[in-house]
Amino acid sequence: METEYANRTFEDFCEIAEEFSLCMNDYLYVYDIPHDTYYISKRALQRFRMPANIFHDVAHTISTFTYSDDIPLLTEDMREVRSGRKNERNLEYRWLGLDGSPVWINVKGRILNSSDGTARLMIGCINEIGNRQKADNVSGLKGESSLEEHLKLLGSSFRDAMFLRIGIDDFKVINERHGSEYGNYVLRAVADCIRQCLNPMQSVYRIVSDEFLVLDLSGAGYDEMNRLYHNIRSAVDRVISEEQYKAIYTISAGLLSLKDLTTEDAQNYSQTMKFSEFALTEAKNRGKNQLYFYKPEDYNAFLRMRYLRSSLRKSLEENFNGFELFFQPIVVSTDGELFAAETLLRFHTQTGEYVPPMELVSILEESGLIIPVGKWIIQNALAMCKKCREKYPDFVISVNLSYIQLLKSPLYEDIAEALETAQMPPTCLIVELTESGHLENTPAVQNVWKKLKNLGVSIALDDFGTGYSNLINIGNLRPNIIKIDRSFTVKALRNDYEHELLIHIIKMVHRIGLNLVVEGIETHDELERINELNPDYIQGFYYSKPCPAEEFTQKYLAAEMVTEFQEGQIL
């Protein structure tokens, strides 16, 4: 071939490519390597964000309409082509469509050499991978592009349609344990199970990987679609049984009724598929092997969660913009003297929306952002403590820790470094564990607690009496301080049994040499009744609500505030 076309010019091949492109869906290209000039079928201009169908400085120009994550892959590929190390090309990556969305493409090509053996031209074709998904040879089902075409033909007449999106749970595990060949068998088996359960007004498509979508045009309601899902699940169970339980797997499904969507969303294929994907994901997130019915309010909650995660990440990138620390005093029960302050995290999004603390901590823990945020809290809390010690030399600061920090970050090293940077003694710091579930007596947890205590940091077991913390945790973790949660305090003030129980808890805590903080004291009457039980410290709205750092220093570090503070008249 190279000999036959040795005298053909770059322009000749461009003309040939343009003629052939008129009768095919793919995009043909010719790359003049020595002159770094690139040609692609003119039709590509109607699909991708490219400046022209003929351009120079090829690697740079193509990178301008390549999805950012794929640019390193493109750069390396072009480097190999230009160096002559590659005779053939077969690459999958993403270009940007005219609307800015990433489009998966497959690029194939072959090098034509000059008479001296150097690389002269690369000729090949580019196809959109998605356009090849007309049918699936593994499952024998039509693919997603066929579904899209079908819906386009139906137009607005499918307004009453339902989407049942089905996914095989943990399909990756099947491939890992039994191989891809058996994985393909499972795909075919599930496809057959779905098909045998459908009526003539229902059709099934293989969407992606281990997911299928049943399109119902029969006008079935939720009950009928629920029965369909369970019939399919029963059919899958029979296949597993017939295979002598070689592999045990389940199916989850999300059900979407287009009636629950706006007319605009229902007629938007991308939107409906996005909602169906969300519905399936929710079914898996809720435990798998179940059916989830799409609800707009759940999707809106999901969008809110995604927005908040994005806002939090952006805030971290902007030097923790939007985060703020509040402080609530902890006082000596006998005389109201200031002993410490608990550090509490607050956050406002870029739009000014306040995120409640419980929701905030949950998102931070789920996303892992609690680790960098936790370090920031410790650093700034110690700075506050240093300022307060100018007036109260024995003042200590308390910070809440997440169990995630214990397990997934070098917590001891972070705290030791923060203390050294702030030039503060370890005895100025109390760490409280904010439990998102329960405390596990693992070697890792035990090791961190032991090292922190040996350093001189005090350990507080928070939320005692809520059902999380218990006597076993006291024995395992050997804390310095026990904090009685307000919910338990309120019960003790209203109920004789709980009151007697609190008396014994306080006596037990003192007998084993620990200190006790009672949280949530809001009135003078509550204070007097609790003080009769001889706790060590009091925390609550009676003395102060949590307040920003500036307000805290203004109120509690001024000389004239000491008497007021002791009398509980602040805020």
C-alpha cells in the first residue's frame, strides 16, 4: 500500500477522505506528520468544538477540544505518533461536543511511511463509541441508542411510560471471582429472566455494563411494576438455584414514572435517563436487592447534598472561606469561674445559606473532608486558647473529633504538630469524640488515645447517656472527662429514676478519678438542682449560647465581665 500511494499528496488523501465521509457515519482524518497538519471530515465541525476541519500545531489544537482529564493521554499518544514509535493507533478518549459535554470517541489509524522509512502520514477514522451501541452481542438486547431512537419516534405519546432500571448488585465481584466469561453468562441469564417476565407492551434494553432498562408503555401502575420487579427477581433466584449456587447475586431496580416529571424533563432523554440512574443508585444505597420508587423530593435532596459537597470543597480551596468557629464556655460548678470553652463548627455556603451542624458534620464525614477541616479546627482553637490564656492562665480549649479522623488520618501527629506550631502545652487541649455511630475498641483507637494521654492531652467522652457512650467505653478508653448529654440531664430533672441514676453515675465517675461535665443547663432552677449532685463543670445556655470568636473575647476576656459571667447573666 505504501508503495502504491507513495506519490499521493496530503491534499489527495484529504479529497479521498471527504468523498468517503459522505457515505459513512464515522469521521475520517489525515495527519501530515512532518508538516504537523491535520484534516478531519467537515461533518465533525457540526459535532465537536474544533476551530476548523484543517489545522496546524496538532497536539495543542486537539487539546483545546479534548476533555481535560484525557489531555495527558492525548499528549502521550501524539508524542509517540510523531516520534515514529507507533505504526498503528487505537485510542479511546473524550472530545468536547458543541454543548461542552464530553463525547467518547475511538480513534484508529495507520502510519504511511516515506520512501526513506520515516513516518509521513497517518490515516484513520474516528467514531463515537455511543453510536455503536445499537445492540449488545453479549445479552442479545438492543442498546441505549436504540432506546433513544425508539423514544424519539414515540414523541409525546410516551408521557405515561415507566422506566424500570435494573442493575446486578456487585457485578464486579462476579467477574473478579469467576472470570469475565462467567460474568457474560450472568448478563445473558438476567437478560433472559427480564425478557420472559415482560408483556407485549414492555421492552428491555441493555444500557451500560450490568444495567438494563425496561420501557413500559402499557399504562401499568406502581403495583404492576412492583410485581414485575419481584417476578424478575424470582426468575433470577431460580437461575442461581439451577446453577447450584455457583455465584449468588441479587438485582436492584429504580422505578421512574414520567408522570412524576415536568413536561420539559419528560421530553428530555438525557434528563429522564439521569433520573432513572438516580433511582437505581438509591435502591443500591438503601441496601440493594430492592426496588426504589423515584421521588422528586429525594432527587432534590440529592442535588442539595451534591451542592453542599461542592461548596465545602470550594471553601477548602479558598482557605476555608465560609467556615467559622463558635465557642461555648464551660464553667466550674461551685463558683462559675471560666474553665474552658467547647469549639463548635459553623458554615455558610457561598450564597449565604447556613448549614445546620448535624447536617454539616454528616457531609464532612461522608466525603472525608472532616480530615482537613478537623486539622483547621484544632489549629484555630489553639490560637483562641492562647489568646484566652492571657487572662486565664489555666484556660483549656475543647475540640470535637470525628471517628473518621481516628481511623483515616495521622491524628496524633496532627495534634502534636498543631501544639508545637501554636507553642501551647498539651494540657491546654481537651479532645471529644463526636460519634457518628459507636465507639469500637480497636487497637488503632486504643493506640491513639494512649499516645494523646501520654502527651498530656485530656480525653473527653461526649454524649454520655444518649445510647452511644456506655460503661464499657469508659473502661476501654480511660477518658479524663465524662460529658453528660442534655437529653439525659432533662430526664434526670423530671424523673426520679433517671435522677437517682445520674446521682450514681456522678459518684462512680468521681470514685474512679474522672471529672464530669453536665451539658445543657438553661435555667437557674436547673443549675441549682444539678449543683446539688456535685458535678465538676457546667455547660449550657444559662451561661452562654455558642458565639463567634470575636464576641467570645469581647464578653469573656474583659475585666468587668468576670462578675457578670459568674452570675450567669451573659446572653
